Amino acid sequence: MGNLATIDIIIFLIYFVVVAGYGIWIYNRKKSAATGSKDYFLAEGSLTWWAIGASLIASNISAEQFIGMSGEGFFVGVAVAAYEWIAALALIIIAIWFIPIYLKNKIYTMPQFLETRYNKSVSLIMAVFWLFLYVIVNLTSILYLGALAIDTLLGGGHLHIIMIGLLLMALLIGLGGMKVIGYTDVIQVAVLIIGGFATVYMALQIVDQRINGAAVGNAFAGFQTLMNEAPQHFKLMLEKPVKTTTTLAMPENLDVQKYVVLPGLAMYFAGQWIVNLNYWGCNQYITQRALGADLKTARTGILFAGFLKLFMPIIVMLPGIAAYVLYTKGHLPGFNGVKDGAYSAILGFLPVGLKGLAVAALTAAIVASLAGKVNSISTIFTLDIYKKYLKSDATEIQMVRTGRWAIIIAMFVALAFTWTDALGIGGEGGFTFIQKYTGFISPGVFAMFLLGMFWKRTTGTAALVGVILGFVLAIFFNSFAVEIFGKETWLYTAFTYEKLENGVVHTITEIPFLINMGWSFFFTVLTMVGISLAGPKVNPKAFAIDASMFKVDNRTLVLIVVTLLLLTALYVRFW
């Protein structure tokens, strides 16, 4: 296995045997009881709060976080932690206000929500679209970035074998259903966190050794060195560049590239909220873990995940900053400076034993996300398309069997697209690739869910127009707004910069995509409100809501307060 020593291989095999063995044990225990479709797809009533929280983190932290966010940490710094830290706040909002509505109305899938609140047309359109998004964008990026990282760590030349191996491991877990996924995710998260923190600790020691000349590296001294050597990488709020047109020869060119990805304070009034609330609250892949539980269990699990999100940047971002400092000081001679290679470059320093643990942590994150994603794909296909439109009299056994076939087919399709990186995931930058292209549909989808939940007047026509308009506006702002209205308007500022790729200089003009998302959402909501005002004052399909649904007990309140205090401290420190 390339660069792995015998002890590394043993550690990895122990991880594989434990996860596979535990999954098989959970599956065999479940087989003794009657297994219906809701049990298979939702693990109805059987996941504990800690299993829900762990499963949320395991499904969220994957290759795009380890590789993509480390890459953005290398490129931008702590500003990219906003995706993780605002997620903690978003999860509080979802636990208090979103989940009670889902559970009270017995919602099991997001298309079901749309059919219950709006109509079948909206539901079917979004079911098909979500299947496309999950398979073509999410599955492919998780698989490609994950396989690429492990392949780099092993010395290269094994990419396709690793892809197949990851898919087979995910298949083993995914075919067992949500209960197997949920409980094996607890082990996956433990491996992910232990391996992630071990990697960060070692990276900081290496920084202290290489930069300060310490004989025995000290992690705390290493962290202080990062802050001293790269103070600009520890600023959450990027300042808006004065110059809107730059070239490679200008130092401001790099500042413009950073701002386009993370547009400072402006993103907190625009796309950052849409990204997080849509991802955590309107996404089958995520909400599915909580939809089979009671309200107290679901809330506690979601808040537990929010608490853990505060610490994720340490694992997924800090290695990128360490790589940046080592690279600029000439201590990463084999690294070419491409941001998505930053995490693998750090892993190359790990000693025997820790390298196997790091591979296990990466594999845990990738496999957990793949298994969770294909389970959501099979759930939507089976419950919202197969059962409703293809075989309405399907038995429970037929539905479970169909769900398993959907998993297998989705895996093969993802493999076909990633075999030669047909989508160009590597060139875009993994984390940015996912956020940008998911962002094309997020404004319309989130507007449709938000108004559907909390404004009783919203109509099905408004929802259909909203989801289409949101997509069209996102494309418009991304590709045509600058050409029509110019670079500087009261809505946005566009930037022109040069970027060197494969020896070729590209000139790019764009509006920061998080700003695009904000304006797309704003105009979509205005349009939906205008259309709905022409309808009845209370839509017959509106959900019944009362204040008692949103009350929280004291234990839940304590967890919320602790998370908010920690979040406030982080923003005060790194502002």
C-alpha cells in the first residue's frame, strides 16, 4: 500500500474490521424484527440523540471538508471557518423552529413536505432535481476528492482502485439501511475526530520544529507560530479590495481571489445563511437522521451536532494554515502550491502509525458521507417516485429491495463521472465546487421551504415559480449580470482578476457567489410574496402552527446557551 508501513496497514484494517463487524451486528439484530420501509429508510424510533448528532457530523464532514476546507484554509485562512461556525447557529434555529414542523406533520422526505404543503407537481420536480444533484454533484465530489487524497498519501497510482474500495465499503454500510448507517457513524465520527486531532497536533509540532528549530516540537508553540507568521490567515472578516481589476503581477490579485470566495461581512447578510439553513434544514441527506425520532431526541441530537461543529475547523482548516506557513518558508518542497493538495502535503509528515490512523480518519469521513448520501437517494427515489408513480401497490419488501437497487445504481453512476473527473472537480477546488453549484438552487429551494413553513398565504404556484426563478436568477447573476449592468451597481461589485492554471493565464470577471445567492433569494421571496397575495389569505394546505411547538426545556436551553457563548468568543477573538 505505497507509503504505508506494516503498522499503518494494521491500524487501517482494525478500523475496517470494527466498522464492518459492528454494522453487520446491527443489521443482524434488526433482521430479527419486522423491517418495514420506514425502519429501513429512517430507522424509525431507534436512533438515540448521540447517534443522530454523530451521524449528522459523519455525513457532513467528508472529503470536501478535509481536502476542500484545508485547501481554503491554505488559501484564505480562518475566514472559511464561517461555514462551520454559522452552521452551529443554523442548527440551533433548525432544532427550535424547523424540526417541530416536520415531526408534527409526519414528514419523512423533503419532496413529501412539498407535496403536503404545496402540490404534487412541485414535489415531483424537486424529487428529480434532488436525485440529480445528490448523484452528479455530491456523490461525485465526495468520491473524487476522497480517493485523490488517499491516493496522494499512498504515493499515487492507485486512484481508481481506491475509488472502487471506497464505494464497496459504503455499499456494505448503505445497503443495511439508516439504522446501520446511524450507529456505524458513531464509530466513524470517533475515528474521524481522533485521527483528525492527532493529525493537527502533529502538524503543529512539525511547524514548531521546522520554523522555530525546536528539537521536540510543541503543539502550542506551533499554533502561536502560525498566528505570528500568517496573521492575515487568522482574520474572519476579509476587507473588500479597493481595486476591482487586478493582474497576476499585482499583490492585490490574491486579495481579490480570496474576497470573491468569502466576501467579508457582506456574506453574513447574504448567502452564508442561505447555504447553512438550506443545507441543514431543507436537505434530505441531513434531516433524514432526525425525522424518525421524537422531538426531544431529534432536538438534542441536532444541538449536539451544532456543538461539535464549533470544533470542526481545528480538524479540517488548521492543517491548511500549517501547510501555508510551511510552504511559504520552503519546508514543503514536494508541494506545488495547489490548495486542494495542502492536506495531503501535511499528512506526508506523519510518522509510522499516525499515517494509518489519518488514512482511517479520511476513509471514515468519506465512507460515512457516501453511505448517508446514497441512503437519501434511495429514500427519495423509493418513497417519492417509485411508490407514487411507478408501483403504488408496492409491498414493504419491494420498497426496501428497490431502495437497495437505487443505492447500487447511484454508486455506479457516480463512479462513471469520477473515473476521469468528467466534471472538473479538481480544477475548481473541491469545497468551492460544491458550494458554488449547490448555490444555484439553494435560493429558490430555501425560499420555498421558509415561506411554506411560516407564511400561511404561500401558494403552490408561488412555490413553483420560486424554485425556477431562484435557479434562473442565480445563473443570471453568475453569468450575465456584469455584461448587462456593469461591474459596479448598488446591488453588487464585480471583480476582474487573473488566475494561472496549468501554465495558462485566465482572466475572470465575477460577482462573489455568496452575494449572488443573497440577491437571488431576495428577489425570489419578493416574487413569491407578490404571487401569493393574489391567492387566499390562508392557503388550505398551510401548516397549523402554534407557539407551544417551539418551546424548549431547560436542558436544551443550557446546550443552546453554551453553544452561543462559545460561538461569540470565537468571533470576538478572530474578528
